[in-house]
Amino acid sequence: MEETDRQLGQRLEKAIMSLLERRADTASICPSDAARAVYEGDDDGWRALMKPARRAAWRLVDDGEVEVTQGGRPVVETKTRGPVRIRRARR
């Protein structure tokens, strides 16, 4: 059975949260870390999961779970270009 976009998104969200839970409170991850964790191959097919991984991160931002940053500062989706990091939301 083929995975739906929604199911993939949920797996990526879980991967993001799991990766962050295993790191220090102040640590961050790259969306590629989640893509690699979810990808089930040995090649670089995880790259096709980069856009879905970034979308999953933005959903978690909307839920108040994480922040997406550039240069250590939180950014908004509409103004973000280039590499980003994901960290737990500062409460």
C-alpha cells in the first residue's frame, strides 16, 4: 500500500520531535535529519523528502512545538530562503 502525503507528513513530524527529544534542549536539527530518519533506503533518495520535511517543520511551528531558525533566530515561512534549522520552541 502506498503512503499518502498526510501519512508521510505525520511520520516526518514524529521524526522531528523524536530527534529533538534525544538532543539537548538548546540543540537544533536540520530538516535533512528527519528526511534521512524516515527514508527507507541506502541511497540519497531522502533528498526527495526535503520539501515534505520542511512542510512538517512549519506545521509544528503552527502547533507551537518548534521554531525554524536561520542564524540562530526564528524566521517566518514566507520570508525564509536557504538552509534552516529546527529547534524546540522557547517557552
